[in-house]
Amino acid sequence: MIEIKDVKKGFDDKQILKGVSAVFETGKTNLIIGTSGSGKTVLQKCLVGLFEVDSGEIIYDGKSFTHMVEDERKHLRQQIGMLFQGSALFDSMTVQRNVKFPLDMFTDWSHDKKMKQVNETLERVNLKDAHNKFPAEISGGMKKRVGIARAIVLNPKYLFCDEPNSGLDPQTSMVIDLLIREITKEYNMTTIINTHDMNSVMEIGENILYMYQGEREWVGNNKEIIFSKSAKLNEFIFASEFLRDAKDMRMLEEKGIIDNDRNMEDVMRDPESHLLMGENDKRDKSE
Ligand SMILES: Nc1ncnc2c1ncn2[C@@H]1O[C@H](COP(=O)(O)OP(=O)(O)OP(=O)(O)O)[C@@H](O)[C@H]1O
Ligand SMILES: [Mg+2]
């Protein structure tokens, strides 16, 4: 679990994070969402120590990251995996060498042991027949898998992903999202994902922090988001009329007013009989 308390961060005289508090839970895909410029990346960089906070505290499983000495931080960083926006692979290295890189940096394992770990990790992210290819020779979705493999090759306790779906089609995005969630459960990691992909919010939003202009505007999960009364959040999430309609339908389903498994052809034929209202309600309506 990672906890942040009243975190503030600014650059020059511009305040970016204006006192954000939140809890990111272990074994869950924790999402940070918000419009471009709301401070998601700055917050993630503060969390991993790429930026120092101006005030407030970041706590990893009860230990204050903010007050750690450099040696302790170094140790903690080895338990952190990062998937950067755009994957940030080394173009001059093969897939296998990209994934092996953290092992070369942080372990004194034998070559054989490293290769075993690399191959097992590549298998875990379902990457086959790409070991000896260069990043330029593989698709965007495959690059993300390599990025994920590199992020988890040291079996981290904490996984940070900044926009893991950027540049991917909706179907490939979903596959990558589900892979991240599966791995999170399997290794019981605390995973934090920056995203503005609404499919991700609905599919893997187990704990969502919505940021608005550097402040925490809303916290909840993908079920609760349907019922949120925050106007700012609703404007952001349900930006199109289509999505607003979809939200209304999901609310009716959740409240048991319409059948989750309805067949739309049947509904069109006889709309009345598909409303799951009580008999009295139906009678009231017909009178
Ligand atoms: N190193 C920096 N120096 C000065 N300002 C910065 C720096 N990094 C970020 N900012 C500013 O902080 C604000 C928030 O940026 P941030 O990258 O966190 O947004 P974001 O929510 O991640 O947006 P996006 O969805 O586009 O990735 C922006 O106004 C940005 O210009
Ligand atoms: Mg960003």
C-alpha cells in the first residue's frame, strides 16, 4: 500500500499539486485519471522520487519515502517497476537485452540465471518469437509487452505505468490493461496507472483517483463512478452524449430497473415487458 498525505509540488511560482492525499492499495490496479495537465505525471514522478515534493509525505507500506536516507531509497527503488509513456525501450538493443537490462544493473546473477528470468518474464507477458527482434521491428502492442516485461523482471512490489495505452487501438489497449491487472493480482503488487482512457477506467478501475487542476476531486471505483455526482468528473468521463446515455443505462441496470442480459431485439418488440419495475409501478403508469 502506498499512502500520500497532503502532497504539494510546484515549479517556479506555479503550483502543480495542491495538497493531494490518497491511498493506493496492494493487489489492485489503482488509477490516476484527469485531463491533460492535471498533474498525473508529476504525481507519479513524485511517488518514485524523480521529483522531490515541496511538502507532504509519501509512505510505502508504512515507511516514509519522504524521510528516507538515500541508501534506503535505493533499496526501495529496486522494488519499483516502471512502464514509461511510449515504452522508452532502447532502440539499439534486442527485446531480450531490453528486458535483461535491469538484471544487469541491479543483480550479480549468472548469465544463465538472468536469461532464465528474462525468458520466463517474456513468456508471462505472452511475447513469443520476438526475443531477438529490435523495437523498430515489432508492433506498438508488442512494445508495451516488452516494457511491461522490463518493468516486472525484478519482481517488483510496486508497479507504475504512465499512460500504458497511448497509441494503441481499443482492443489491444484492453488486452494490455487486463495483462497489467492479471500480473498485479498474481504478484500482489501495488500498481498505479496514469490514464485518460475511459475503457481502462471502466474495465480495471478498482481504485480511481480523479485529479482536477492539481487537486483530488473524486475517489472511488468503476462501479461508483457511474453514480458520481461530481460535475467535473462527469464532464470529464462522460464527455460525449453517447457515453452519457451509456451511463444512464448502466445506472438503470445497477438499480435493477432494466435487465442486464436483455436482448435488444426482444426489447424493441415489446419495451414495456422489459422494465423490471414492481407491478404497482407498472399499473400506476398505465392508469
Ligand atoms: N519539469 C517541469 N518543470 C516545469 N513544469 C512542469 C514540469 N513537469 C510538468 N510541469 C507542468 O506541470 C503540469 C502538469 O503536468 P503533468 O505532466 O503532470 O500533466 P498530466 O496530467 O500528466 O498530463 P497528460 O495527460 O498530458 O500526460 C503542466 O502544466 C506541466 O507544464
Ligand atoms: Mg502525463
